[in-house]
Amino acid sequence: MFFHGNDIRRLIQQPPSLVEGYIDLEQQLQPNGFDITLRDITMLQNMGQIATDNAQRQLPDLAPLIFDNHGFMELMPGNYIITYNEIVHIPTNLMALARPRSSLLRCGVSIGTAVWDAGYSGRSQSLMLVYNSQGFRVQKNARVAQLVFMTLTAETESYFGKYQNENI
């Protein structure tokens, strides 16, 4: 079962808030999810590695990019790591998926995301992919993705991985 706007609003208003650090609740709360906004953009600097053992995981170094005086940034085609403004606290009976906003897709840009697991808390990052051969211009705090929350059939163990409480 998917959560709708009223369910999300209720979970935001009770501690711990489902989503904190949002820019404008009324603008970001959607009928079927919650829009999350752009805080930072970085470029991948070298190769990463994933192995069968997480101890061998190596994430690439990231170089921060700077927004101009009006809060905009021009991105050439390529891959970027983005960080969101919002901190989420997913209860153990929910999970979330994020999808790029349709306006982003219409600009030739997508966002690659993973699952927000039950029990996860943090300020997440995603992969922004600029496919438009002319590039893309984006402003800091723009709504770029929508979190969609789904209820689980039963409560589960809380997420305990490396990214718990990331970027807080």
C-alpha cells in the first residue's frame, strides 16, 4: 500500500518527523509522495569498487561544485552525485523509493536512486545523469525527485548499514 499526502503530513507532524529540513511543506507535499530538493552537487573524481565483501567497498572521491551568485549551476552531460536538503527518518513499517520529477526528465536529466530502507535515517545522495547534449541548468533548493512511501506487510528490523545517519 502506498502512502498519500495526508498520511505523509501526519508522519511529518509526529516525532520523529518522517521528513525534516524541507524548504516549503505545502509545495513539497504531493498527493502521492514528497518532493525532495537539491542541496549540493559533486563530481566523481576516480574509480569506485564494489565487491562481495563490504570491507572491500571503495567509493570514489567527490569534488564539490559551486553554485553561481543566483544559486544556479550549469552542468555538462555526465554523472554527478547530488545531496538532498531533507533528512528522512523511515519507520520500520515503511520503505521509500525516489523517482525523478517529470520536468527533470523533460530536460534530458534523470536521477538514479536506491531503496530508502525501513529504519533508515539520513540525508541521502543520488546519482544525477545529464543526458541532454546541451547540458542542464539547475538551481540550489530546486525540487528534483519525489519520494514515494510504501507500507510493509509487517514491521522489520531497522536498517543498520554504512549509510545510517549519513550527511546529518
